[in-house]
Amino acid sequence: TVLLIACLNLANMLLARGTARKKEIALRLALGGSRRRIVRQLLTESLLLASAGAAAGLVFAYWSTTFLVASLARVLPLTLVFESRPDMNVLGATAAFVGLARLIAGVGPALKLSRLDLVNDLKEQAAESGARPGAFSARNVLVVAQLALSLGLLSAGGLFGRSIIKAAAADPGFSYDGAILATIDPSVAQIGEARGREIYRQVLERVRSTPGITAAGLASTIPFGNVHEGRLVDRPGVPRDEKMFGPTYRIISANYFSAFGLPMVSGRDFTVAEEQSPNAPRVAIIDTVLAKQLFPNEDPVGQSIRFTPREGSSYKDDNVLLQIVGVAPTMREELMGQGENAHIYVPSGSNYRAAMTVHVKTSSPAPQAVSAAIETIRRELRAVDPRLPVLELTTFQRFHDNSLELWAIRTSGRMLLLVGTLALGLATAGVYGVKSYLVSRRTREIGIRMALGANPGDVVGMVMRESVGLTLAGLAVGFPIALLMGRLLATILYDVSSFDPLVFILSPLVLTAAALFASYIPARRATRVNPLTALRSN
């Protein structure tokens, strides 16, 4: 869309420049120049402009890609190496877009200027022809098209921005205050399962007995983390194609929910025996969302469920009956997800996982208390086993702020804001360029009006009235485009209507203000025309 707006802007500029060269082109034709050669010359000029823009665009693309890669490396949990180098596919696509821009921007003006009326355009007064175009002149149509497309992009940016704000402010289902996490993985240090189980037992025992820490629990994955694990679940005796769901799967220890300050909705938490023993009874905890899905009119506590095997599944507990011992509150897993996530939790004793995260809740959310708790946890982890690699030790708030999803949302929002601003700037420049050109071609008319008594306000009003008409036409054409953009974004918007009143009120107002400001500058400049100088022109 931005490329199309830029092409329309370039076409308008070439059309205005070509109109000023009418006498030159007419003279070339009169001296025997072929129309084909004139068209080729004008298309070559548009190609040079498009190529210069493409070169600048490639430099900007390389810079922005380098910036994005550096920014992404800061939020990824692993150290990855990215290469930013020219790609033949990208260069080929750029060349294709240059050709497309040349066609869109150059063909129309070139054909129009190659069909000049030699008799009229060789006359001296021909320079004034077209100075005051009709409502449906090519220049006005191009300006209206730019404004319409810009309104669509502004509206899309506004909807996405509102969605980001709503998602960031949504309730995650738990409090970040005093929440700390420490991710460890004994397998990195070549520590086996038996020793790994003992390490986790000692870590929890030491951390839970630390003053200032109210709860600590283990989990295989982290809410708002970069890794999510899902498994299919169904009820025995119910056809699988009717009651089969894919909740988020998480291995946890006892006190996991206490570490987030969440009480059980019904039933109980896992016991220490279920947390540690691989031979403990097979049990599970589900959240309120999965409870409503599987047991809409029943109490799920005491009921049995099972994991449904998938093709290529390596889980050992597929088809094993699990007794539900508790129902937990629902926790969000992602910012921009539609609806609430269903969850199923199984105890760490019967489901060993090498890499686990210790979730800790401090008694005080004060920064000093949290920092002291982090250092205490670091010491306790070293005391358990100096070889133990600590992959991450931070507050949950900092972890969430640096999450990959939040980075993607922020980056997408900034890019869309940049695109919307660029579109607004191009449309404003288009309006300014057209009005400046028209005012310059009407110097004699303005001089006559002022000589006959028109004051500067009359001249400004005359120019602004024409701009208001163009702007209103652009808004009328752009409104359906904005609605279409909203429909296309509807599936990824969070808690925002695709026809958000605030966005669809502010976007036209911003575009109107920018267009009128762009028109006001040449209008004010027109009032400085000296009537005597204007009357002598041409």
C-alpha cells in the first residue's frame, strides 16, 4: 500500500513536471521527434527516480534488518547467529518492484504528454493551460487516491495500536509482584535423572525454608514464555471426536499455584509425595476453562481423563487414566491470544523433565526484598550443586517485558506506526506538491484578484476550499478501504472491534488536519504575490 501511495505521489510529480514542460515536448514533436521517443524519454526519467528510491530502500532495509536481528538476539533464550547479507531473491523482487513503480508512476503521465495539441501548446499562453484543473483531473484523482489509501493504513495502525494497549493491560490471571523465576537444567552438566530428581528436591527444600520466601514450585514451561506444550485430552467412554481438547500441558510440583498467589478453585494441590515419587498415583489438575469444556454440568474432581496419543508421540502416559484431584484458576499464556487458554497440570514426580523453572513468591514486593531473594536463590542453587547451570534468574516482570511475544508485538506496532506515518507523510507531501504547483500556475489569476480588491483571507479561503473538497473526496473513498483493513485485521485484534469508534473518528481527523496544513502553506505563500509582478507574468 505504501508503495502504491509512493507511486501515485511520483506520478503526480511527473505529471506536474511534464505539464510545465508542455512547450518543450510540443517543440520536440514539431521538430520531428517521434511520440515513441518522447514516451521512452519520460519513462527513463521515471525509471531513474524509481531506481534511486530502490537504492535508498535497500540501504534502509539492510539497516532495519540489522537492527531487528540485534533486537531479537536480546530476547531469545538461546544464542543464535543471524547473517544479514544480500539475497538474490530480495534483489530480484526489488528490481521487479522498480519496474512496477516505473509503470504505475510513469506510463500515465508519459502517454498523456505524448498526445499534445501542437497548435495550442506552442502558443505562449499554453503555459497557463491546465492551471486550474477540473474536479476529475488526473492530478486531483491521484491526490484523492493517496488520501484514501493513507486513511486505510492509518486506521489499520490505530486498530493494531489499540489492540496492543488492551493486550498489555489485560489481566494475566496472577500478580507479578514479588514473583521470581530461576530456570535450571541439570542435563546440560551431564547430570542424569536420579541425581536430577535429588537436585530439584534439595532446591525446593532450601528455597522454601528461606526467610522472606512464602512459596516455591517447579514448572516445565513458563506463562508468556517462548515455549508452549500442548496435548490432546479426552474423557473415557465419550467418543473422541466429540470430547477431545488440546489444552496447554505443564509439569509442576506442589505449591506451584501458591508461588503465583493463586488459591485452588476446588479440590487440592499436588502433595509432596506426588511431587517427588515416580511411583505416585496418576493424578492431574485442570483449570476452569478445561473443566467447562470436559465437564460442563459436573464436578470434575474425582473424574478420570486421559491423554490422546498423536502420531509420532513419545509420551509414556498416553491412554493412561489420570484422576482429577483439583481445579485451578485460569492463567494466560499469551498476550494476543483469542479467548482463555485451557490447561492441564501433572505432577513432577511421575513426569521427570530435566529443564525446569523454579517459581518463587516473596513475602514483600519491595525491590530491595526481591533483589535480596534473587541473590539468596543464586547461593542456594550453587550450594546444591556447583555444576548446576542456571539458565535464567530474574523477576517475572522483567522476564515478561523481555519475552519474545512482547518483542514481536512491540516491533509489529512500531513498524505499523512507521508505515502509517510514512503513508501520512506521502499523502501530505502529495497534497502540498499539487497545491504548490497549482498556486504557482495561477500567479496571474491571484494577482488580478488582489488587484481588484481581494484580501489575503480571500485568497487563502479560495485555495483551502479546493483542498477541503479533495480531502472530503479522499475520506469518502478511503472509508470503505479502512473498513476492509479492519475486517482483515479482525482475527488478530485483541478486545478491539474491527470498527472501533475511536480509531474511525481520530484517523480521518488526523488525515484532514495534515492535508489542510499541507494546503495552508502554499495558500499563505500565494498572499505574498505582488499584483504588479503577477500581472506582468506571461
